[in-house]
Amino acid sequence: MKVFIAGIAGGVGSRLARLLTASGDRVDGLYRRPEQGERLATEGIHATHGDLTRLDAPALANLLHGTDVLVFAAGAGGEGGTAATTAIDGTGLTTAIEAARRAGIQRLLLVSVFPEAWRGREVSDTFEHYIDVKKKADAELAATDLDWVILRPAALTDDVGTGHISLSPALVPTQVARDDVAATLAELVRTPQIRRRILELTQGPEPISDAVRRQTRN
């Protein structure tokens, strides 16, 4: 299986790339800065230099040749203010959706955000814009005829993953390790029967494989 990860150099994307590469899947994705590509290469991860905000849909579609699953894990990460958030988290997804159609890719997984994530904590002055852009991106993807999955993690941490989560259409937000988000995405990539679903993700008691498998019965 070939998986293309938009945002392959990010905290979730790079972890997902390592997991998929280790399991024998073919991996590609976009990175913006040369040092990101160098780091990925040292880990044995193939990636392509490119800026999502500068690629139109036909150009991105050309890079997606032979892809089975497109994972959109790109995000501004708070850098560059509201303009960058709109360009990457919002318009970037629009480009990815059109590129997937042009490339004949049916399955698209989107890493979104818990709407309630980080409520009650100190956040940046661009936070509400970020949440608004993410919500509109969710709605745009959900309105397509693709076999989409929208994964909404709770507040992300860099703690070592536990391999145990809670996964459901609706959860009370807590937090979740990026390790466990990536591992959940890897399971979802391999579970095509889960389609056109919005799933929220937090730390929890259930092994990741069991939690994902349970969603195939819902």
C-alpha cells in the first residue's frame, strides 16, 4: 500500500511515516524545509520537497501518482498567524481534496482537532481562528463523495504513547500522545471499512487495535 502524508515532517505525520515504513508500506509526503527532508532521510523515510501553499491541485495530483491513501496531517502549528492557518489548514485541504479526485484516490484521512481542545487553558490570540478553520475543513471534507475519515485528537502531548486510547464519535476531551495519534492513524489506514466517519480520540483504556476494530461494528 502506498500512503501519501501531507505534513510528513510534523509531529504526527513523521511518527505515522515511521510506523508505516517499518510495516513495509510505501510512504511519501510533503516537507517544506531542506533540514526536514534530511532528518526524514536519516530515518529511512522517503519524502518530497514541496510547499502545500504553493502547489495547485494538478501539481499535487502529479505527486500523488500510485497513492492508495492520502493522509492530511499538515498544519500551521501556530506559526505565521491567521494567514498561515487559513492557507495550510484550510485552503491546503481544499487543494488536497481536488488533487485526490484528479489522481483517482478515494480514501482521505484528515487529522482535525477536538473543538473543545485546550478550552480553559492559556491559548494564543489566533486560537479561535484555528478552531474555525478546522471546523470548516471538516465540513468541506464531509460533504465530498470520498471515503473520508476525520480524526479529532484531544490536546496533543509529546509523552511516550501508551498504546491505549478511547475512540468514539463523541468523547469528553482530555489529552493524547502524538505517538498514539499516529498509531491510531496507522490502524485506520489499514481499515478501509471505516469510512465517512468522524471519530474523536483521547487517551484511554483500550488497546488501539481493539478500539479501531470496534468501530467497524458500529
